[in-house]
Amino acid sequence: MQTLTSSAPDPSSTRTLPGHSLVPGLLLTGTIAAAAFELRNLSGIAALSPLIIAIVLGLAFHNTVGTPAAFKPGVVFSMRRILRFAIILLGLQLSLSQLVEVGGAGLGIIVLTLAGTFLFTVRLGHWLGVDRKLVELIAAGTSICGASAIVATNTVTRASDEDIAYAVACVTVFGSASMLLYPALEGLLQLTPHAFGLWAGASIQEIAQVVAAAFQNGPDSGNFGTIAKLSRVMLLAPMILVLRCFSVSNREHDRGEASKRQSVPVPWFVAGFVAMMLFNSLHLIPQLEKTYLVQTTTFLLAVALAAMGLETDIRKLRAKGWKPLLVGAGSWLFISVISLVLVEMVYA
């Protein structure tokens, strides 16, 4: 009798040890990520993020061909495990010396801009009646670092894949607008190279967009804009921890979920992110190896975003209407203006 019982398959062990069942989905997400890099290279547009291309390709595949059920385990693995590992590796692109280069005044502008934008976006979303989870993703993507911040924040927010895709679309559109408008406004504003770089780094969403905009005003603006942006990315870890605290509070007061007692996951990968940043501050990694690590991190993030696209139904995106887009536009205008005002006050 015991022999018969022990020979029966355990469904839970099958779930936790999927083995070869991950392979089809991983091959699909990896192929889409590789295609995204190739398309970026073929376009010749350095500011075009492979992360954005990856989610667009995933969306197109899922909503035309369809994602077979056999690919599901690998796609989910990409969305969760690979994403967290990529965020940990992201810490290797940051160092404490960057904070020193930005300076107290510059860091203060970045912190005030980030906090102000996040709070404004949340309030605007509440006023317009937009779902809180989607608003938090738009707020994180606008205030910190675009698509990377959105997928990292969702480990706590736990929004739907459609919310993720919508938020990524918002920050991509408005970040691209900043990339084009900022250099055109530089002549009118008469900012110093240092001030212009700080403005770009403190307010434009994606790192590639910051680089494209800031370097159009010269190498001084470009270099300082990049450093300012990377300093802003450092705030991703504390923001996720703060957001987790608010998420716990919101769930405790939500009558609809009170009976379920669902817990908000502890974002342990944030500790890894910080550890990698501190390790990188020791400058023990040779530059060539660091370049490979940066490329690997971006590729893994593209894999995760490809998986997001493969799980997203465009019909559900359309159903969200125009109000979330207004939230994204308001958030973009706020971060652009408030950061410029602060830069003008400090560097005038």
C-alpha cells in the first residue's frame, strides 16, 4: 500500500520543479529579447530602448499568433525569477561615488522631484478615479526610471499584466516627448550645461532617453545628466520598501480583502540590489567585465518585458479608457516643470 502511495505523482512537486517545462517559454522570451536588440541596432536609434521593443513584440505575438499553454511556465518564470535577478544586477551600474558627483543640491532636487511626482500622480489618479495599482505603476515609471521601475514596483503592487503594459506605454510616449522637446527648449531657457544635464537626469524617464537628450547640449551636459539619472535610479530600492509599507496599510483597510488576509510580498531582491551597488562602489570589477554585465542586465530585463507582453491582452488595454492616459500626461508635465523650477532656483 505504501508502495502504491509513494509512486503517485505529486502535483505540487511538479509545479515547484518544472524542469524541461520551462524551456519552451524561456526560448520564446529569449528570442523576442534578442530580436528587440537586433531591431534597435538596425534602426540606428540609440535612444530606442530594447526593453520597449521587447514588450511591443511580445504584445504583437500574443495578440496575433497567441501564446500556447506549453509556453506558460517559462513565460511566468521570466516575469518573476529572471526579473528579480535582473534588478539585483542593476545595482552593479550604480555606485556611491555618483552621489558625491551629483552633490547635495543636485541630490536634493532629485529626491524632491521624485517624491513630489509620485505623490502628485497618486492624488491625480485618485481624483480621476483610476485604479490605484495602475496609478502607482505610472507614478513609479515617471518618477524613477521608466519600464525598469514599473516592473520592479509591480513585485509589490501586484497589478495585472495589462496595467504593466499600459504604464510602460505611458512613460515611453511621454519620455520620448521629453527627449525631443528638452534640447529644443535649451536655447530658450539658457541653462548652463550642468543645469541642463541635471534637469534631464532628474525628470526624463528612461536612461537611454536622458542620454539622447542631454548629450545634444554637449558632453558636459551629457555626462552629468547620465550621472544624475543613475543617482535617481538608486532611489528605486527605498521607494519599493516605502510602497510596500503603504500597500500593507491599504490592504489592512480594504474591506474587500480583509477576510483574505493576503500579505504583500517582502521584496528581498531590493537587498540584493543595494548589496550589488555597495560592491560596485569598491571598484573591483574591471571595465570590460562591467560592460558585459550591463549588457546582460539589459537583456534579462528585455526577457522579462517580453514575457509581460506575452501575457497582455490588447482588448483589456482598450477597456481602460483615456483617464489613465491623462494621469500619465499630468505626471509627465509635473515632473518636467517641478524639476526645472528647482534647477532654476538652485543654479540661477
